[in-house]
Amino acid sequence: MYAVTYINLRIADDDESDDDVGALESIAAIIANCDESELDQLSHAAKEAYNEERRSANPREEFLEDYGNWMESICGEDWEG
């Protein structure tokens, strides 16, 4: 979760590399083949990452935003779960 968020934020900061894009595309392809149970586990992990970041001494807003929208970013805006 952290690695994907880190890469997402690097790309948002225009520090894009082909390796980063390739890694995200690979991860997205793997997730596209997940079943509902696996997607629920990813959703749970995203919620846990969000809550852990929020509880940290210096929560990073950009990480909170990315963790909060992680499943929608990966699965599409119509994600419900």
C-alpha cells in the first residue's frame, strides 16, 4: 500500500519514470484479476493504512488523501466496499 502511494505521489509531483509507471500498470493488472474477497482484503488494508497514518505524530495529508481514495483509484470510481 505504501509503495503504491509513494509511486502515485512521485508521479503527481512530475518525478515520473518509466519504471514507476510500469510498476503501477503491473499492480493494476494484478488487482484487476482479484476476486471479491481479495478486493475486500485490499480495502481493509487501505483503511488500516489510512488510520495508521492519521494516528501518526505528523500525518501527511497527501498520504491520507491517497489512502482514503485508494480503492477508487485502483478499481474505478464506482468501487463500493
